[in-house]
Amino acid sequence: MNAKILIVEDERKMAQFLMMELEHEGYDVEIVYNGREAMELIQNESFDVVLLDIMLPGINGMEVCRRVRQFSDVPIIMVTAKADVTDRVMGLDTGANDYLTKPFAIEELLARIRAIQRNRQKVSEDVLQVGNLVMNTKTHEVTQNGENVSLTKKEYDLLEMLLRNKGIVLTRDRLLESLWGYEYSGDTNVIDVFIKHLRSKLDSDQKGSVITTVRGVGYVIKEEKK
């Protein structure tokens, strides 16, 4: 699957030029021309990189970046005509991953996109994610909407197994064997109890449950719709 890039740029000629160059390199590209549309799109679609101009009508790029960081860790490259070091530092402190000053060579932009993708791949080996739910298996931290979620050891292990098998329905027996061992002789309803505990901690602000019940079979965390 081709990497998907969102261009947020109010200069339409510049946006179209960037789209043409990126599509030529094999990327899937979408364009929006203001900050509000950008935030709405990032909330509802998945992108591999966002190219974000600072000088935007309505909500400027700095504010867009700050708000996006409240619900997404999508890589953001700030693109701006401002070369001032203070602006660069502010952009990075707001949550941008990189910063490019206009005018720039398209080769430099492509190199920076490739670098972000390489770093993202390394991190993704330790990070399991679906929507706004993120698990870091190195630090054993779980966050949702950027907020820490406190889990017991068994709750964490159960959530990790569901996330590692995203899109696959896991039976109660399989979950029991993996988390409690083959010799466990207790009630299989223990899985239902732990699922209930997880849902109470993960679903309070959700329209639907993160964990889906497949009646008569088991449980699954479904892939995020794109």
C-alpha cells in the first residue's frame, strides 16, 4: 500500500505542484486549504505524513499542530516561508517532527519524508495502535486520546494480545491458554470479566466499544476504518 500524505497549504499552485511531485514518486496525496479541514480529515482518515503550512487562513499551522497532537501522533512536517529560528523552535515544540523553509528543493522534501517513514517503522515495532488507543510495549504505557490508561498486569496482557492480533477473532479458550496457561482449570468467564474491566477503562469517551464481541466465538479489536 502506498504511503498517504496530506498537504495543508493555502497557496493552491504550491499545493498542486507538491501533489504532482509526490504522486510521481508513488504517494497517495490529499489536499486541504485551511486548518479546520485539516483537523477534521486527520480525525477521520489515516495519513503517513502531514505537510503543514504555518500561514493558513482561520486556524494557523502552529495551532493546528497543537490541536492534532491532542488526538494523533501522525508525523508532521511544517512547511513555511518563515526562516526565523524562533518559529522553527516553536513549531518543533508544538509537536512537529520536522521543519522545511520555502523555497526548498523537492528532493529535500522527499528525503525528509523517507527519513520520517524509516523512523516511524522502527517505532512501530514497539508500538501497537488502533485509532486513538496506543500501547508502547517497551515502556508498558497505554494511552488513549493522549491520556494515560492505568491497567493491571492481566488487563495489559489481554489488551496486548488483542492488539497484536488486530482484526482476528480470538476465542476465550485461546485467550485463557495464552494468559493463564494450559493447566488453568477455572471458569472461562474470567475472560469476560477482564474484558468488562478493560471496556470500563477504554470506552468512557467512545461512541462504541474498542473491543468487539463476536457472539459464541470470542473477542476482536477491529482494524481502524480508513
